[in-house]
Amino acid sequence: MTSINQKNEPLLAYLNNTVKYEDHKVVLLNRRLYPEETKYVTCSSHYEVAVAIEEMTIQGAIVIAIAAGYGFGLAFEQKPELSGDALKTYAQEVYDRLMSTRPTGQRLKVILDKCMTEVNTGIANEKKGAELARNLTSLMNQEVEDADNIAIACGKNTANLLEDGDKVLTHCFADSALIHMLLEAKRQNKEIEMYCTETRPYFQGARLTAHSIKETGTKVTLVTDNMPGFLMEQGMVTKLVTAADKITLDGHVCNKIGTYQYAVVAQYHNIPFYVLGYEGPDENSPNTDQIEIEYRNAEEVFYARGVRTAVEGINGLYPSFDIVTPNFVDAIVTDKGVFAARDISQHLK
């Protein structure tokens, strides 16, 4: 698979290195294996894309959304002669299957809604599946380019908030904006040190985050998920930076489970919490009523990368996300600038 990593920058800095449409298939970097192995999974149907999302083969809000969008296009490529009401019914089935994979994801819904709008417009103009497939693929190619530009701008805007000598804690994998934040900090001659959590049970932090930070040439220290409070109390952290899977118009931030507790402790210790907000809030989520917290299979917490670490005969619980209220967020940074959490709706103006 050809990548666009032309500047010796981290592989995960650009979407095209993680997800693309190639030879009538959706090709995905297997993030459950990376960075130990750089292997790609080929999906021959939108069902396979859905399973790849559910099984955490791919991770990260925007990566999941783009993969689903390409899966939408693939679904129509496989039904070239479908038209009219039959096409409309099929489109809804495809939408529902892909949307069900990660119901909390803001970007997933945004992308799938764009795909559905494209489909409905095509149906109204009596287009068939084959033409819709081409249109959807073109749409997603543009979304990839736009998403990369948004991540770069978001990262640069966040780097402007960092100070030389900062020690930044991050949780889970904030994806490419975090990478661009660190690359921009280097261009500004700011010496930044990073701490990242493991992010159990899939260890995105230990693998994806730590590796990508290391690739930028930034000093990185890995800690377990229960250490950040101690680090803050000891004065070892000066900033907290995470991404968000959904941001509401009133400034609530939904992110990987654990973010809430870090935000609360950070405020107690007067440590600023900045959110990499990428393209901003979900305009269809005025408040938390529209957030559906995904609960994954409880069995997953019994295992660490395929090895059972828990005794038999007990219960497990695995909410994937939590919600940080605006009063614990110092700023949400988007591609357009820096916003107070409660003023994040201004991003849309």
C-alpha cells in the first residue's frame, strides 16, 4: 500500500496511510497489530468494514468515520443496477449497519449523513448504484484531504498554547492532531515532554500514542491508567491534552473512558486541560441528551491483548467513553482557533 509519508513524519500523521479505497476494496491499517507489525486488512464488503470497526481493527474517531464512508461506497459498487425505492431501502440498511458499529462517534454520524445525503440526491435524479458508488468514493477522497488539513490546523493551534518545557499528559490516542501539535512545537523550538497512558484493555496509548510521539522525536514516558493523579500531585505534569469523540454545543466533551477523572484532578492541581477539537462540535448535539455511551462486551476487560488477566466467575463492565463537563475544560482547540468550552458553538459561525 502506498503511503503519503513523504517527510519522514509519523505514519499515523496522515489518514491516507491508515485507510483508503483501493482496487474496489477498503484497505485498513490493522491498529491492533501496529506498531509491532505494519499490516493491512482488506475489506471486500461494507459488512467486513463494520466488523473491522467493531473488533477494533481500526481505532480513532475520524479513521472509523472515513472507513465507514468508503464502506458505504463499496456497498453501492456491489449493487450497480439498483435504483429507485429498492436503492433507498438498501441505503438505509447500509447506513444502519455502519452506524451501529460505534454509536457514540460524532464523526461517524457526520460522514454517514453526508453519504446518505449524496445517495438521496442521486436517487432523486434517477441515478443507479454504480454512479452513486463513484460519487461516494470521490466524496470520501475529499473528506480525507479535508480531515488531514483540519488535523494539521488543530495541531498547530494547540502547539501555540504550549510553553517551552511543558510536560503534557495525554490519554488514549488523540490521533493525527496530537502528532501535528508536537511537530509544530518543534518548529517553534519548544522542548516538550509527553506522558501517555496505556489505555487498557486495547493499549492504544502504549502502542499508537507512544510510538507516534517517539516518531516525532519527542521524549515520551508511558504510565499505567491509574498513575496520572500521582503525576499531577507531584508536579510532573503541566498540561493535559486529549481529543474528543463528541463535543456538544454547550461544551461537554465525550472522550475515552478515564478522561473525566483526569480532568477533575487536573483542575484540582491548576493544570490546564486542552481538547483537540478538530472540526468542532456536533451541531446536532446541543447537550448530552444526544450522547449514547457505548458499552462494549464486558468480557474484553478480562483480557490484555489476548491474554486473560482476570479470574473466572466474575462480572465485568466496559463503558468506552465518559463525559467531561465544560467547567473542567480550559479550552477546546479546533482548526479555526481556541475556544472556551461553553463558547464552542462560536466555532460554527
